[in-house]
Amino acid sequence: MAKFQINYLGCGSATPTLRHLPSCQVLDFRDNLFMIDCGEGAQLSMRRQRLKFSRLSHIFISHLHGDHCLGLPGLVSTLALTGREGGDITIHTFKEGVEIFKTMLDFFCRETPFTIHYNVINPRGNEVIFENDSLVVRSFPLYHRVPCSGFVFAEKPKPRHLRGDMVRFYNVPIRQYQAIKGGADFVTDDGRVIPNEWLTLPADAAVSYAYCSDTVYDERVAAAVEGVDTIYHEATYTDEYADKARTRGHSTAAEAARIARLAGANRLVLGHFSKRYIDEAKHLEEAKEIFPNTIIAYEGMSLDLL
């Protein structure tokens, strides 16, 4: 089975603690690694979770607060020192981020044996920022104290499954398998049209994952991620600090749950917890009252989406 797995490297908010590291996740899609935000110590967390440096090719930065991006110089330096060659890395960030990171990395990481590319994100846009044969990544606006983007990682529709018995019965040539898996009918030598549904079974459902980093509660976020299977949403505070959440551009666990419910998601993952909490039991309790299929992210957790 193809892999679509989220690895949680950092689940805390601005201040690192003995319980939580700054924001960082690594999506493993068919053994290709995509990092989402890069808090301090990202390279150490990758090693702890046995994530191969050589498979990392894209880094998506949600916004330019230090707890989401100050791990970049250390990570790139480590990649260079470990002898990684080739396999260019693309950093997806805002225009200001390109200027900042290029200056930092050109100074601290002058001799990288690979090339760093930059892809500029429009923080107010809802647009495709990466695409290959099987995966699409889309950015959308979040509502924080500074420009901030969320990301949706979505599998492209999968091919239908061939029915071996029917394919053999109608003597379908191998060269036509791909077209039939894509939905085409089959025309026999004597001109008879064999409907695709006779030859195939439905495709497996495509999977999607939304990353909603720092943001106040805003129903536009739910609209942007509508229909996504699994949503990660920041839950810096519990309801007793709802006023503080709004002032600081953050959400409560209950507000994250409302977004997941409005979006029609199947599962909600909470993260980005304030240092004031000794555990996240209250976060989970408040969220589950609104959206029962909620889980708490923690450092070292891996979540299989397929």
C-alpha cells in the first residue's frame, strides 16, 4: 500500500518546553518527505523518528514567526554536513521569507552540495503551490497577527481496479489497461462497446490532509478545507483563555473542533499548545464535545492516513 503518513516533530507554541518543541511536521508521501514548518531542532527530531534526510525535498513555511522557521539554518547546515549530494530542496515561503532565508542560509550554509530553490507563496491566495503525478499541495489564508498560510496536501484521484476475470473474458489487450483503469470503455474488434463498469471496480478513495497553523477562529478556514479527511488545527488554549486566544491571533480547542465540524472532516488533530499546560486533557475534552473524532498530537507520533 502506498504511504501517506504524518510525523509530528514539534507540537508546542512559541516557547519550547521539556514537553513540547516548536512547530514541525514531516509528511511522508510514498517515501518522499515534505516538511511543514521548521521549528528549532527539526534535524534532531527527524533522526529520532528515523526520517531520512536524503528523502526531504520540500519545506513549507506557514508564516514568519520564529517558532515556525528558525530551525531552517540548523537543518540545512546538518544536511550539508552529512554529505547529502544532489536532491535539491525547495523552500515555499512568502516574498519576505525568501529575502530573510536567502541571507541567513547564504551566510551560515555557504557550501551546500545541493541547490536551494525558493517558491513564493501569496499569503492571501488560495492556489496550487506544488503538484506532481499523484499529489497536489494548495495554500490558503489563515488569520494571525502576521500573514499566514495553511496548506492542503491532497492525493490525486486514483485509478480504478481492473477485474481480472472480465478483462480476460473480453480479451482486453495489456496496452489498453491504463486507459480502462482511467475510466475508458473497451471496444472489441467487432465494434462492441464494453462499459467500463463491467471491467473495473471503484478506485480507492483519495486522501487529504490540511495544516491549519496559527489562526483565530474564522469560518473562512472551514470553507478553505471543506471535505478534507484529516485536519490539523492549532489549539493553543482552552476555553478559559478564549479572550487571550483572540488577542494573540490563536484558537481554542473548541474553536478548532468547530472548524473541523463545519468542514465535514473525518478526523481532527490538535497541536500548537501553550506552555501554560501540564497536559492536554482539557483540550481533548472540550474538542470532543463538539467533534468526537479528535486526537492530541505529540512529539514522536506518526499518523497513517491511508
